[in-house]
Amino acid sequence: NILVDYEKLGYQAISHLFETGRTKITMLTYDQIDEIYRRRYGIADVEYDSQIIDGIEKAFADFGIDFTENFSLIYDATINPELEPDCLNQLKSALNQENVGVFCLGDNRAVKVYQVAEELGLQVGKDLSVIGMFNTSWAGILSPSLTSMSINESLIGKLTAEAVMEGWTGREVIIIPELIIRDST
């Protein structure tokens, strides 16, 4: 098994936001998939978001900041577009707070955060901080460039190839994520 330490990923991302003075944290994540939809299309029930939130909660504890008072979760309305107005309203409300940091599960979700910030007259990297995930090409396209958590996909690919070529069995490798700091934080 080649696994990413998603708890560490959440911890690193939020610790960085705390270190830059952000104390109100919002996570923009994928919307919940209906169980029947998931089964119909063979979508695995992967709960890496829960592991990430475990890491986030640990960062709150280590920094002495109340998790329940200062953390919010917003579901991106990608599967259910009719929920988009609710998502945008929640995001506007979150961004209108002092010392806001947003962690997006997927760099592509940061696009929505940047758009809402612009509508509100806020500057990403100055008035709020944003971190994405997966360190995709979105990180360089967005302006200011997006800080992102890399899960080191190239290492995962290399190790997967080695595992297949060498016939690994019973071996577990944990991949440590890496924070790629850019101008959004």
C-alpha cells in the first residue's frame, strides 16, 4: 500500500495559516455524494477528508485555538448545482470575517474563493489567505499564485511502478505531503 498521510496534510496546511496570523479557518470541500449515486457509478467511499479534518483539529489544539468556534466547513456545489447559491452565500459570510484562512480540497476550488473575494473587494494574500490541494496547474494560473499542498504524485507514481515491477506484497509506504508556499498566504 502506498498511502498519503492526509492527517499530516491537514495539520501542515492549517499550521501555516495560523503562522501567518489567520485564526478563522474555512475548508471548502467536495459536496457529499449520495450513497445510491456513489454505488451506481462505482465511486469508492474514501474518507480522506475526515483524516484531513483530524489533522486540522490537532493543529487547532497545538496552537491553542478553539476548533469548534473557529473552523467551518463549506460544501462546494459541484454535484448539486442547485445548491450553488447556498455555497456562495456561506463563502461570502466566511470571507467577511477577520483573520480568515481558506483551505480548499482541490486547487480548482480556490477559483471560487478568488472570485468571491474579488466580489467583496478583498485581496487574496493580503486580506485573507488561501491554500489549495494537489499542487496542480491552477496554483500557477491564479493571481496571486496559490499556495498548495502537494501529495507528491510523482513519488507515488514512481513507487507504484517499483511495487508492480518488484512484486511488493505486504509493504506499506506512507507519503509525507509538502506545502508549496506561494503568494496566496
